[in-house]
Amino acid sequence: MQRRTFLKNAAAVSAVTMVAPAIAFGSGANSAIRVGIIGCGNRGTAVLSSMSKHTNTNIVAMADLFENQLQKKKETFDQLNADKGFSKIPRANMYQGPDAYKKLLSNQEVDAVLITTPAYMHPEIMDAAVQAGKHVYCEKPVAPDVAGCKRVEKIGERLNGKVSIAVGFQIRRASPYVQMVKRIQRGDIGEVINVQLYYLSSAPSVESPGNISYDEKRIRNHYHFRALSGGIVLDQAIHQLDVCNWALQSRPLQAIGQGGRRGRPDFGDSWSNYQVLYQYPGNVNVSLHSTQIGSAFGDVCARFIGTKGIAEAHYSRGVYITGENEWDSGILRTSNPSQEDISSGTFSSSLHDANENKVKSFINSIKTGKYLNQTHEGAKSTLSAILGRDSGISEGKVTWDEMYFSNSKLNPHLNLSQFD
């Protein structure tokens, strides 16, 4: 064989055998991860929109308890598919009712599911999804109670690397937070002595469309009920507890809390405010202030106070360290950026890439076969929130072991058969 012919043939072989991973999967729709969404609310729409825009995913199925939720969101999901050259979601792949998630999970066209139902359904649907061989992205909290968290832990223990499970603590993928936590853990602020956490939010509205049953009204307004959503600490402040657990590489030992319902409508049993004092290993004291009151949104912050400095991260007022090892992430330290700031492209939100990075990591884990198992960390942060909530309700000190071995389970007392 002449040298020129050999080189030509070798190049042709290389083009076949050294093919790029994306091409090996196929191209276009053939290489896309086919996703189904279970729970077509606002949060689910936001996550799925980010997943569609930033990864090669094709939305192929949707499930919800209510038909109007399916109809309301179908146009949005179809447009996301159209923007990528994919087909609309077939009507046959739209499932309604209490068994809708089971029908979606039996659909062989679905590779992965996004679980964004009210929290009381998270463990049950996650368990069924894993048994069906689906990859899972589940919103936080993983459950509203201890029994649900333990179920999620057991799901994680039997995964054996067969599928990916991601839990929606997207702040762990926000670049400014990643850099701050790295600096805390390497000692830039010295020994951490105290932590201040707060999530000061406006109150959720009460939705009451037409002549609906009390059960339907509760489900549509699940944030107002602890047995359905877990309450405000599990709804919002849980993110700051997750950041704290992440930074300290630990979880609380005990908590003392108080709070109440003042400022909430006469509907539901979720509290409007909590103040909780946690104790972490090493005698690190952590305070948590969580509110959902009124119409004005306050601030969200995790502040770590150490012997050499203070590290703090706000959603919209900067992420930085002051003290011996000063550092600034570059995020604007104001929630009201000027036109000049906007024009310069400077980020005002420390979460600007959180959702994008989170969904990319989930889809990439499926494509590469390096599957995620975030059940343990997800359950630990949810249990940390439950510890704070329950200490407030009991008006006394509650230890982790007392909470964990209580196996407490909240019963939503719902008659779901009416939605068949």
C-alpha cells in the first residue's frame, strides 16, 4: 500500500472510531434526553424552561392533577420544543388525575422526569420513577416530614448507580456561592464561630378559581399547609440552611425555635414567621429568621462570622468577604442597579447562573453515565428545616435524634379520587 493511500484510509477510520460523544448519541431529536414533567406549576415551568434552553432536551410528556394546568402550560412547553425544532407534546402524552404520574412513568418515550408537585407527593413519585428506570430531578424539599425524608434516603441507598437523582438546591451551582464556600472551607475567614441566616419574603396569595372543593383549594394553595408543602421554612429558608450545611460540611445537632401565624390569612396552618437557634458541631451557633408576611420582599442572606473575617451572600446585594482575606464576587451590592450597571452587563443577582448550571449538571450526568445521587444531601437539608420548624411548634429544644427517630408523618387528609 502506498503511503498516501495508507494515510487517507487511516484518516477515514479515525473519523469513524474517534467520533465525538454527541455524534455517538445521534443528532438532533435522536440525541436529546426525553423529559416528562409531573406537576405543571410555576416552579416546574421555570426549571423545565431552563432545562430546555440550556441542554439538549425534548419535552415529550406532562402530568398534573388538574386538566386546566395541563392546558395552561402546554403552549409554553410546545414553544420550547419548537424553538429547538422538536414536535409538540402529543395529546396522548398528557395525563390528568391522581394516577397521572403513574401513566407518565409507564411511557417508554420518557428518559427523565421533573417532579414539581406539592412536596407531600415527592417521595412517592420519586420511588415510582426510580422503579420505572427514570432519571429524576426533584424539587426541594424532598418531603414535608421525617418519614418522607427517610423514604428518600432509602431510595438513594438502593440506586446502585442505575439512574441519576438530582434535588433542586440550585444555589450549590451558583458560581458566586461556589467561590465563597470554597474560601470558607479553606480558612479565609478563620474558624467559623457564628452564622446568621435569613429569608425575608412576601406572603403567598390565595388562589380560589371558581366553584372548587376545599381539597382542590388546599392543593392549589399548598404553601399555606404544612402537611402539603412543609411550611415556610421548608419552602424558602431551607435554601439558606442548605448553604449552611454545605459550607460547614455538617448538619445541626439541636434547635430552639419560636414563631407564629400573625399576618397570615385565616386559611391553612403554615406560620408567617420563625426564629430558630441551631447548634452545629464544634459549638457553632446558627440563627435562622424566616418570614412570609405582607407584600414587600425583604432580603435573603447567609452570613458566616469567623475569627479572620465575615463571608456573606445575598440573592441581590452581593457575595463577598470582609476581613483579613477580602474578596468580592463582582455581583452588584444593590438590588436596584443603575442603567449604567445594566448596560455594562454586571450581574445584580448572585443566582444568575444557578438554574442553568444545575440543569446542565443533571442532563450531563445522564449523557456521560456519571450519575448523580443527591438524595442524602437533599434529605439532610430538608431534615434540618424540619428540625427548626418542629422546635418552633413545640416551643422548646428539639435534638436531631429526637426529631429523626420520631418518624413523624404528616397526613394531608386528601380525597384524591374526586379528581379522576
